Amino acid sequence: MRVVQNPRHLIGRVNIVLLFVVTQLVALNIVFAYPDDYKAFEGMESSPIPIVIFMAEILAFTAILIYLARKGKDSLIKGIIGILFFFALLYVLEPVLLWLRTPFASLIALASSALLTYVTLRRPRWYLTDCVGILVGGGIAAILGFSLVPRILGALLIVLAAYDYYSVYRSKHMLELAEVADRTNIPLLFVSPTGKKVARIRDGKKTEEHTYFLGFGDAVLPGALAVSVLTYMGDVYGALATVGGGVVGLTLLLITMEEGKGYPGLPFINGGALGALALYSVYVQFLH
């Protein structure tokens, strides 16, 4: 997560929390729209192997984007993201529309994915990016969540929290990636402006300072854990407790952070989600 100086702190922070919560709720409500063949790691729901695969994919994707950014290949970056974004939208939308028994569901999903991808990349507006981010983030959280059992997802969240900490405070490449996303307007971040103008980076300098940013992944990962709890344990209250824990972690981060600096969101958010789920499990097992 990254934040720049903000004269209206409360509005920006509340918006970020709302975007986070809505993404989680979308994931929990649409997960049953996806058939079993949509599982990201079919047949490996209880295996640790997906953790290795997932981390390898993240590292490769991040390395490619940063390499291209350092070479000044912004157009190529937008092209790659555009293709991935289109297929992500299509992958998320089509099963949901079929589940809702929408006429011409496949055609509508195809046309909507193409239109949203074009508008988001070519005519970027923060509110559009946020809406599409909720849709894509909720869908990916749902698919990832019903692909892995809670203990494997919990382990993945711990690994990713450690990676997020390292990539922000040690290697700092996550901050570089956030600047690339902001500079090129690629949809990788939720945007919460608290002034009339959204912050943008031009020639390495911030031109406005009225915006909070939250990476899509910061909402997707704890949402996936909540979905996994709902899917494999059938526990609605456990899933909601997981969401609530993520909100507590995010709120704590927003309260304690200093303006103008980049922070790793996952140690707070994932820690809150895992901690809340652990407390809920203790309550159910021993106190209820």
C-alpha cells in the first residue's frame, strides 16, 4: 500500500476501507457461480505446491514489469496489462452472468470485458478503475478462495506478507511497481482521492498530493481466505470474522502510517485476517 500527503485524511481512509470491504463481499457472494473446472489449482486444493507456483508467477510478473519500466517501454506494459486484464474480466464475468441466467451471457461478457478494458486503459478515471477493481478483485478472490483449503491459503498469506515487507522495506521494488502503475495508469491499484485532483507522477515528481492507493492484491488475498472458509468449512460467521480482521488490520495501518511514505499492507491486513480467524476458531472449539 502507498499513500501520499492528504489534507483530508478521514475521507481518503474511509474510502479505502469501503473499497476493501466491498471487494470481500463481492467475492463471498459470487463464489458459488464458478464451476469446479474454474479452480486455479484443480486437484491440489490441500497441497503446498500452489504456494510455490503462485510465488513464482508473482516474482516473474513483477520482474518483467519492472524491467520494461526501466527500459521505458510503457506502451508495451500497457499492452501486456490490457491483454491480461481483458482475459481476467472475461474469466470473472462469464460464469457470473451464466449463473444469473443472463440472456446472451457469453456475448455480453465478451463485449463488456473488451469495453471495460479499453476505457480503463485509454480513458482512465479513478472511479472506473475502482469499480473494475472491485469486480476483478472480487472474482479473483472467489476463484482463488475456492481453489485452496483454508490452511494452505493461510500459509500463502503468511508468505506473501513476508514478501510484501521485504519488497517495500528491503528491495523497494514494490514501491517502484506502484509508481509504474500510477505513471502508466494501468489498473493495479484502488484509488481514493481526497481532493479535486488525483495524484499522478510525471517525470519522477508528484504533481498532486491528494490520493490514497491500495493494491488490488491487498484486498484479493484476505478475501480469498474468507471465501475458502465459507467454501470448505461452510462457516459464514468464520468468513465474516476473517473479513472483519482484515478491516481491523487495514484500519490500524491507516491510523499509524505516516503521510508521504509507502507501506507494506499485507503484514497488517493478512495478519488481521489470520488473527481474527484464529480467535474465531478458538471461540468455536472451546468457548461456544
